[in-house]
Amino acid sequence: MLQVQFIRDHKQAVLDGLAKRNFANAETVLNEVISSDENRRKTQVLLDNVLAESNSLSKEIGQFFKSGEVQKATLLKEKTGQLKEAAKKLTEELNAAANKLQELLYQIPNIPHSSVQPGNSEEDNEEIFAEGEIPNLGETALPHWELAKKYDLIDFELGTKITGAGFPVYKGKGAKLQRALINYFLDKNIAAGYKEYQVPHLINEASGIGTGQLPDKEGQMYHATVDDLYLIPTGEVPITNMFRGNLLSESDFPIKCTGYTPCFRREAGSYGAHVRGLNRLHQFDKVEIVRIQHPDTSYEALDGMVEHIKGILRELKLPYRVLRLCGGDTGFTAALTFDFEVFSTGQNRWLEISSASNFETFQANRLKLRFKNKQGKSQLAHTLNGSSLALPRVLAGILENYQTVDGIKIPEVLVPYCGFDMID
């Protein structure tokens, strides 16, 4: 969430940033924010004055009673009663003004970093890096859903029977390969200095608001209405919320966390061949990395996260590329996002497998996540997160890129985790 003072002081810069995102009615919304904030401030001043006058009269009443001037005390008590009613009304107005301001601020996405280019969709994203050789498998290359069926690795129909479409069942070597990837990713992250956490898979409303998933504008979260809890869409949410409301010191930085969680997304409106198999699921596994950083070092940290993910993909020997997302494709809460895509030989297209984002102070403002700087003043921290990695499309990439006429080879780095080097 943007800070009101920042909007007031840098209105044109905010408008320019929102233009990169194609945010509709930006100037109208910002004007409403500024107007609502002025109304809130005026109401706060009136309330403070009424409360101050009421407190002053209360002291006078006490003095009159002590000196035996009961009539004067009684007259003042009547006035304090009127002031209490006025204070009650002003408090209600103040709460309404604060709620309106909050609702307006919730509508405004983060301001893109200066390096982010304008654009409308993924078609406008910039490829900034590519590595790895795309195998030439010819016309015999199969998509992963056919390979999964051929080698009895994943049962999509069984998942549909148990729950519904988008909830696959992993079997035999498919399940072992899935578990191997989770352990491998966690080990790589821990070796890079990230502390492992196991976190809840359901969150309360405050956590969803803290990292920007709520209000859920697109209806993509599963909501357990009886208990008013939400299934997590990503491990970023519970991990980042561990620090909600914290006041850190500069010596605490950097804070580096990792964790494995299942993730749940409704993916409402997702249809067609491009979502077949593991391409888009309602439930999937992911290993996440989260960082809480000093604002002066957050972009250096983001570069480090990108290099860390590159290192994992190099070891897996998968052909991949890195994209810098344009304004129109950057997530609501992010200032800058790099997407990683692996090439799918069976589908002859790129599949997103990871993203690394810097949210700057956007989440921290919602989370009230601050630190004391060297001057002893409270300041918002920066939050970052990345997938390292989301499993479904990594698994799809391994099945498709490592397929041979004799079966599917296992990447060398995963063999110790799997206990086998071939699926046949």
C-alpha cells in the first residue's frame, strides 16, 4: 500500500508509474485519496479540540466541587455532556473517513521501478537473459501429460475423481521425483543462507491484507467461510506475515527465509490447451524464498535472488530465459519482477516456472513492518520474494527435455535425491 504522504508529495511520479500499468482513472483516485485524507485530518483536529476542551472542563469541575461552588460545577457538567456527544459523533466520522481512505488506498497498485517499461501484457515483457541448449527431439517429442501417462507418473483423471480438475495425483517415480525436487530446492536455499520454516497453509484475513492478496479483486483465493480462513496461494504469504507488526533493528538485516508449501489457486477463467496437464493447477507445490531488507540494499538482494535461481536451473541443465515484466504484466504489489521460463520441448513453448520480485515498502506499509534506522527513527523495511522453484512446470520441463527413446533421464544433480537415474 502506498503511503498517503508519498502520494501528496509525489503525485505526478505516482501518476507516471500508474500509467505504465494502464491503471484506469488514476488521477481521479489519487484526488479522492488526497481529499479523503484532508477530511480525515480536519475531523481529527476537531475531535482533538473537543477532547482537550472536555478534559480542561473536567479539571475545572473538580476544582469547583472542592471549593463548594456546586452551581458552577453543575453548569459545566452539562457542557461536558454536550462535548461527549460531539466527540462521539466526530469519532464516528473519523472512523468512516479513515475506512474510506483505506479502501481507496487498497485500490492502488505499487509504483513500478524506473527500469520497468510500459506495456499491456506478457507480449510486452523484455527478455534480458537466456541460457541452456534446447534439445532437438524431433517430431517424436511428447508433451509431459502423455509422458506421465506412458510411464504411470501422474494421474490427472484420478485427481479429478477425488477432488476435481487441477488436482493431480503423483504416483511411484513421479511422486519420488516431486519429493526429490522439494528437498533439492530446500537444500540449495539453506546452503545460500536461507533459514527454513514450516508454516500454516491457511491464513487469516489480516495476513491476506498484509501481503496484498486481500481484498481479493479477482476471486482467486479459496475461502473457508465457516472459520473465515483462506488457503494460501503461495508460501510468500505466511512467511512474510511472520514479521507483521515487527519493529526490527538495522542489525537484523538481511532476513532470509525459505519454506516448502502446497499452494492453492482457483484459477477462475483459465481454460484451453495452454492449461493442460501441469501447466496450470488448483493445487501445486512450491519452495519459496523471502527476504526482509534494508531499503538501501533491496535491489542488490533482488539481483542475488535472480542469480541464485539461475544457479539452480544451471544445475538442472534446463534451457531457460529471464524476463523483466512490463508495467501491464507486473503483479499488483510488486515494483519490479523478473520471471523465469523454461522451454517445453513437448509443447514447443516457454513456461513460467519462477518469479523474483521486490515490493519495496508496499507490503511493509500494510504489514506495519518497520526498523529503527541509525538516527533512531522508525522506517519501513523492504520485502522481496521468489519461487525457487514452483514444481509443476519444472517437473514438466524435466520430463519433456530429458525424454529419450529408452525413457526419461533424471538430471544428474537429482539422482542422489531420487535413488534412480532413469524412468523407463
